[in-house]
Amino acid sequence: MKILTIALQKDGQPIAASYELIEAAKSIGGEIMTACLSDSEAGASDLASRGGGKVLTVTHESLKLFNDEIYAKVLKALIEKYSPDLILGPATFYGKALVGRLAALCGGAMASDIIGLTAENDKVTVTRPSYGGSVISQVVAEGGNGFFATVRGKMFTESKDGPGEVVAESVDGSAFEAKMTVTERKVESSGAVNLTEADVIVSAGRGMKGPENLPLINDLAAALGGAVGASRAIVDAGWAPYSQQVGQTGKTVNPKLYVAVGISGAIQHLVGMRSSQTIVAINRDKDAPIFNVANYGIVGDAMEILPALTAKFKAELSS
Ligand SMILES: Cc1cc2nc3c(=O)[nH]c(=O)nc-3n(C[C@H](O)[C@H](O)[C@H](O)COP(=O)(O)OP(=O)(O)OC[C@H]3O[C@@H](n4cnc5c(N)ncnc54)[C@H](O)[C@@H]3O)c2cc1C
């Protein structure tokens, strides 16, 4: 079995999820290849030293800023050359945009947001949540044009080592032509912890009453060294940026600890966070649906509970 993992990069280095994909590939065995697309070869050697197998490196100035149209065309060329059976990408914002497009371009089967995979007799079965996480389904691909999947973050540890070599690839120049050009990338919140990579997330909902109370959320997140998330209700209300939205139309997160504050627990929110390892809910309504998925629940007014929790964590963590 040949497996191609797609190592997306940020600031010239592979994102953490790239190493998780290598670990996912290792878990079922086979010949591992890693696609490394960038404007420089900087990240390729690290991928090779951490078990990326044949690190197929395409270097071109058009690959500096992510452009799913160009990336998909370049990857299609690599897929035509190496014929992998399984193609794994990260279930990140960019990864989802890319791998769906790529599967369509190659005429392969696609499973998004998978949380596990197995292989028997070269037949891969992936596991993915369906119906908002209420059902866990097993998916196999029929047909021979490759099985494409995006892997949810933190379902695998990062590969630390393993065999690998950097292989420089050249691709036909037409692959770098696109209808759309990405000219600039602006980082929205410098210094903030990335939501999809965070181990701890404190998320705010409409129960926070207004943007003036959100510093209470930021304070708890800072005390725990975590990131700040939001429900769609408060993003739509303009209290928080879209980049913080968790859920069906926002980010899927999988932290060790997710604290939902003043969030009712609508299914569209739950699909983005219910696989978190530990969920703590703070809500003044003891019947709020969020308590159905929470490991720990605190019933009460968030405006009173948050300062007390923050003070307690600050004291505990500094002693
Ligand atoms: C197609 C579609 C896609 C969607 N995508 C998303 C998505 O990606 N993410 C998402 O989050 N939503 C999404 N939604 C919206 C979703 O259905 C809910 O409307 C939304 O999640 C509700 O946000 P909320 O829990 O903050 O607000 P509410 O449902 O209004 O809940 C507020 C909660 O705060 C509690 N509360 C009130 N005061 C306090 C207090 N003082 N202290 C503590 N608790 C208090 C209340 O008891 C209540 O449970 C989507 C909806 C649709 C139709």
C-alpha cells in the first residue's frame, strides 16, 4: 500500500498536523510518501528525518501562500506519477478546502474529518463522525482512483522519527497558473494560541451577555495557557472574530480541556468540540443540553464563577 501525506506549511515550516499525518500513515504501515509544497526546501529535511518517507518536494514561488487551486494541481501531478492508494491531509481550514478539491480533480473517493483508520489486505477503512457526531461510521472506498481523507487534529501523536529522504520534484509549469492569485496573508491575532492546536480552549457563548464581559473568558484562558473560542451566536453578534468560531460552520477542535461558558450546546456547536478529552460546562440553566456532553458541569452565573475559577487556577499554577 502506498500512502501520501500532505504536509501543509506555515511560515516555511510544516504545521504540527503534518507529523500527525505521518504517524497516522505509520499506524497502518505501507510505503509512506510526503508531499512538501513550498517556496523553499526548508521544511523538507525535518519531514524526512521524522518518518515522512520519500519527501516529494516541489519548490516554486507560487507555493509560498496557500492557494488551493495551485496546490491541488501540483498534488495531482505527484499523484499521477506515484499512484498512492491513500492520500491523507489535515482536517484544517486549508486542508479541507484542498483535499476535497483534489479528490474531485483526481476522481477519487473522499472521507472528511476522520478520527481513525485501519487496513486489512490493502483495504483501508476509516472512522468518521456522522450526523453531528451522534453516529460513528466506518467508511471504505470503492473504485481505483485513490482514497482521500482529511484527518482530525490530535487524533494521532506527532511522528518523531523514522526513515526518510528528500526527493526534489519538478512539475509542469501550467500547474502554477490559477484563476485566483493570493497576494498577501495577514495574521489576525498575533501571539494568540492557535485554536486547532490548543490543548486548552475556553469558549464563550451568548450567556456572557455582552462583549464587555469577554475579558473574563480571556483571563481564564490565559491562566490555563489556552486559546479562546466562541459560539456562532457571539460571532454573528460581532463580539468575537470568525476565526474563534467553533462548530459546524467554524473550527473543529479536539483539545485536552474544553470549557464552554454560557453556551447552550446546540448540535451545530457540539459537532465542533464534542471529541474534546474533557469538557467542562458553565451554565446557569441546569437543563442546558451542553451538560449532556460535559464531564463536569457548574450551574451558576458565569460572571461570578469565572473570576473565582481564574483566581483559583492562578494561585494553584503559580505555587
Ligand atoms: C447551518 C447552521 C450552522 C451553525 N453553525 C454553528 C457553529 O459553527 N457554531 C455554533 O456555535 N453555532 C452554530 N450554529 C448556531 C447554533 O444553532 C446555535 O444557535 C448557537 O450555537 C447558540 O449559541 P450560544 O450557545 O452561545 O447561545 P444560546 O443558545 O443563546 O445559549 C446561551 C446559553 O447561555 C446560558 N446563560 C445565560 N446567561 C448565563 C449566565 N449569566 N451564566 C451562565 N450561563 C448563562 C443560557 O442558559 C444558554 O444555555 C449554526 C446554526 C445553523 C442553522
